[in-house]
Amino acid sequence: MADEPWVELSDAIGALRRELAAARLAGAGEPARFALGPVELEFALERVFCRLLPVLDLG
């Protein structure tokens, strides 16, 4: 998972809303219509620890 890009939660939800709105508009006037039910999202969280070490001047 560390190689995958980070996505902010608000960005992910906003992108989903935009995609749903675009799909609704694209389907306007089409004979086959679908009703949107509950939407569930799953996100993985990663907690990263970083310890700062003192810098040694060897010069």
C-alpha cells in the first residue's frame, strides 16, 4: 500500500459525487434508468511514525 498515491478523504468523496452526477447527466433521456441506492466506501488508513535523529558533524 505504501506505493499507492495518497488521496485526501474530501477529495475522494468529491470525486465520487462528481462521477455520480456526470453519470446521471449522461443517462438523461436514455430508456434504461437506474436508481441510486446507498453508497458505501472503504478506506485504508496508514499511520506513519518518524523519529528524528541528531545529525553528527564529522567535518
